[in-house]
Amino acid sequence: MWQYILRRLFYIIPTILGVALIIFIIFNVVAPDPALIMLGKHATVAQIAELRNELGLNKPMWAQYLDIVKSAFTFEFGRSWTTKQEIIQMIKNGAIPSLTLTLPAFILSTVIAISISLVVSFFRGKWIDKCAVFFCVLLMSVTSLAYILFGQWFFAYKLGWFEISGYESGFPDFIPYVVLPVIIWIILSIGPDVRFYRTVMLDEIYQDYVRTAKAKGLSERVILFKHVLKNAMIPIITFVVIQIPFLILGALLLESFFSIPGLGGITLNGVYNSDFPVIKAMTILTAMAYIIFSVITDVLYTVVDPRVRLK
């Protein structure tokens, strides 16, 4: 197994080279001149040339590509063009606020969705199942922006149950500021998650081993919670663990609307301000996290199913 893990982790190298190449092409070939964007259309040729030299855009193309590759492997992403801060320090500062929002929201939404899926699978074809599917589709039909704006206006502004926006560092000071965003995250996740987990459960319910268990006299509740859930763990783990890397980016809209100084806000500001070093850093980190958690997913397969062998 260790050979498999090392081999998969080795794939980080060609992946990062490929990601660096894509970033290079997008920002150096396809995108407009960053200096022109930052200075505006009324900038003189001398001003543009000076800023390009300051940003290192006058280097040869191959040197700019190697700079991206070097930053990926050394985690030295330089400074933000907008704030002039060290990007690695910005990431460290934004990681905790993002995790205080995304981690509890992700865990709660996953547990709630799996629990609801088990219930509707147990009552499959009955009114509970049909109502659950209907409400899942209904929740998915409303844009996330509507939930955010309604939550801030009604529950935070009108009723005063939650903070409208802002953030306080340190436990438990941050809790009042993340409760409403967490609830909105859960509402946004319930629809697609329940539909996915329900499909997985139903696929297992119609397998031969379930019919055999019924023939032996086992109750449907025992079959569902002891056998079906266990055998459905591989697709569930795949779905859950592969989402974890994207928690690094934070909740882009939620952090932006609720003024939470997390990685989502850093990424959005980087996009709005054409802060290419910030965008490059977040893209590279997400790619590396995706590979690492893909390996973790494969290892967890062997834990939940002894028949799986990693070679």
C-alpha cells in the first residue's frame, strides 16, 4: 500500500507542472496585460513599462513559467499586487476564519444529508420519500444568492437572531458570526446531497445480498443500517472526501456577503482586482490538496471494504 501511496503522491509533480503551464498560458498569453489593467487605459507607455518591470513581466516567458513552478514547490508565492502583503501570510491569516465556517457547515450538512437519505430509503416509494425528493428539488431550484440575501434581511436584520456580517477572531467570539452562514450552507447542500445519497442507498437496496438477508428473516431496519449503509460507504467516501479540498477556497459567496476574512474573500478580491499572484497561489494549493485527498480516499476504501487492495 505504501508503494501505491508514494506513487500517487509522486503524481503531484507532473500535475503541478501542468497546472503551472495552464496558469502561465491563461495569465501570460490569453489574459490582457496586467499592467494595463492596474493603471487604466490612460496610462502612458513609460508607466506601463515601469510597472511591468516592477511586476517581473518583462522576464523571458520561460523564466516566468519557472517562477510559477518554483513558487508551487517552495510555497513562496511572493507579494500581492494589491495589498503588497506576503501571500503565504495572507493564506495563513485567512485559513482559520474559513475553517470556522466551512468545517462545521460541511460536517453538519454531511451528517444531516446521510441521515435523511437513510430515512427516505427506508420509506422508499411512500409519501415521506416523495415529499423529501420534492423539497430537495425545491431547495435546488432557488439560487444561493436568494438564501443569503433573505437570511440577512429577515433573520438577521428584521428578527435580530443573528449577526448580519462581520467576524471576531478567537473562540467563542466567532460563533455568533458564523451561525447564519453555516445554516445557509446546510440548506444549500441538503438538496443535492440527499438526492445523491438516496440514489446510492437505493442502488444497494436492490442488490442480491439484500434479498438474501430478507430471505433469512432480517428486518429491513437491520438490513438498511447494518448492511446497506456499510456497502454504500465507498461512493459516500468518494463524494465526501473529494469535496474537502474545495473547503480550502472557503465559501466564496458566504464569506463575501458576511464579511468573513477567509480564503474565499481573498480569492474573490484577487479575481476582482486582477491580483494574479493571489489567484495563482490559490489555484496551485487547491490542485495539490485535490491530489492528496484523492490518495486519502483510496486508502479509506481499504478501511471500509477489506476486498479493496491498493497495488
